[in-house]
Amino acid sequence: MMQTHPDIRVGGLQPFTMIDFPGRMAAVVFLQGCNLRCSYCHNPGLLDTRQPGDITWPEVLAFLEKRRGFLEGVVFSGGEPLMQPGIDGAISRVRELGFDVALHTNGFYPARLESLLHQNMLQYVAMDIKSSDEGYRSRFGVETTDPVVRSARLIAGSGIRHEFRTTVHPKIVTDRDIHGVADMLEGIGVEHFILQKFKPGKVLDPGLKESGEDWVRAATVRELARRFRRFEVRGDAMYEDLLHHAKAA
């Protein structure tokens, strides 16, 4: 009989991706619930922990059983997957099926993250850093960023593949915030930092419009290219080209 785990609430399943787990053909399991309410969130249906998802955990396991030998990995995303009390058991079951595991997290649950890293359960971690310390307090309603910094340190020192990324809309995340994030990451020895442009769509705040061409200053892109060994800009061809020339200079 197939093993299940009652403490996992699944919001949805993406059967295939080659983007969310670099180097792996993977499926994405979206877990229900998040501790934040980011106005630019593209998965607002996942925010409420009490809301039923589109698929059950046993159905996810049945899907993965059929994809053994084709898919190579499973991404746990959200919402915030580390909110789930049963995340250790769920990832353990996926590893038993022979899949590598990637985690997408906002970093607010460092104890659960540390447990997974200690058990060598993860092969890739992508951490979304929303803003600077000041930005978290003023625009995300967060009282302390200590858990975020602790998680970033754990990931940076883990030895596994990872990325740190910040989504930018100039009304929510300013250049000053970007520099604050960069300072924190550089201070703990991070070498890979990504800025990604906000894209409008089905987001929590439907009034949030396109971020515009000047969503980040060109001078900031040039500076970050100098400060980080691997710095990327996603979602804007103009800045990607600027970054290419900055690295070549």
C-alpha cells in the first residue's frame, strides 16, 4: 500500500519543468499556505493554509510513481513549503522514490531548513529574499529578518547548489533595498545573486501595473556585476544586455 503523509496540504502540481530545478527534468509540487502577503505574489490561491488544493498528496505520489525513470527531480514550492509540519516526511518519501529534490523558500523557517540540510535531503535550494531589513519592516510587515539571515547563512554554507533572488517592482523594492540585500549576501560570502523583474498577471494586488523600463538603475546593475562573481538579471532583455557588456568590460 502506498505511503501517505497526512500533514502535507498540496495546492497544485506542475507535471514538468526544466526551469525550476536547473539541470533536472522535474515536477513542481506547490504546497498550500504562506506566512507573507506579497502584493506581487503570482500564486495568491496558495496563501491561505485552510483553502483546499487541487490535488491530494496520495495523488501526487501516484503521479510520481508513474514518472519514475523519466523525471529526475521534484521541486517543493509554494506558498511557503517549510510551513508544512510534514515537509520532512514528504521529501523523504520522494527521495525514497529515487528523485532529487529542490526547495523554493522565503527563508522564514530556518530550523526546518537546517534539518533538511543536515539530513542531506536537498540537492538544490532557491531562496527568495524580498527586500532589505528596512524594506521587510516597512513594506512586508515583518518584525525581524533574523530568520532570513540565518537561512541565507545555512544555504550559503551548505555546499549544495543554490541561488538567491529578489523580485523587483520599484514601488515595492527600491534601489536602496537592492543594495541592502546585496550587502547582507556579500557579508556572508554569497557569490550568486539574481534580480528578476516583476511581471504583471494574476497577482495578489490586481492594481499592480507593469514595473516599467526603469525598474532598476543601470548603475546598480553595473555595481552588482562587480560585487558578485555570478550576478544575473532575469526578465528584461535590455538589462541582460547591459550586464553582458558590464562583465566584458
